[in-house]
Amino acid sequence: MCLAVPARVIEKEGDKAVADAMGNRWNIRITLTPDIEVGDVVLIHAGYAIAKVDEEEAKKTWELFEEIAAFEAERQKAEQSEDA
């Protein structure tokens, strides 16, 4: 399964950029999306920005990631309570 993650471009130099998603930063290439500018939100797959995306759609994905993380934290907490 492949996963593309939305992230905001925060630095750009040539075809290299730094992107941030929820505090996680990646060095990426924008070779496939040369019109990308700092501040744009892109989908990142395998270290490449593959498309520019709407910020509202990206926010929905980030919210889903937060929900998954919260669910996982609760699951781990419940497992630890059962083991005690």
C-alpha cells in the first residue's frame, strides 16, 4: 500500500525543499511539481512532492492522523491497565 502525506513547504531552494506536517519535517524534492512555492501544501510520496493540494483537504487528513494517534494512545493505556 502506498501513502502520500500532505505537508506544507516551509523552505525551497532549486528543486529541493523542506516540508512540515504536524511538526514532522522532511527534506523533499519538488522536481515533479516545479511551480510549488513556500507556503503551498503538497502531497509527499517517497520523498517527492507529487501534487499541490487544497489546504482544507490537508487539514482533514491531519485531523484524521490526530484521531488515529489518540485512539492508539488510548488502546495502549487500556492494555497497560489490563496487565497491571
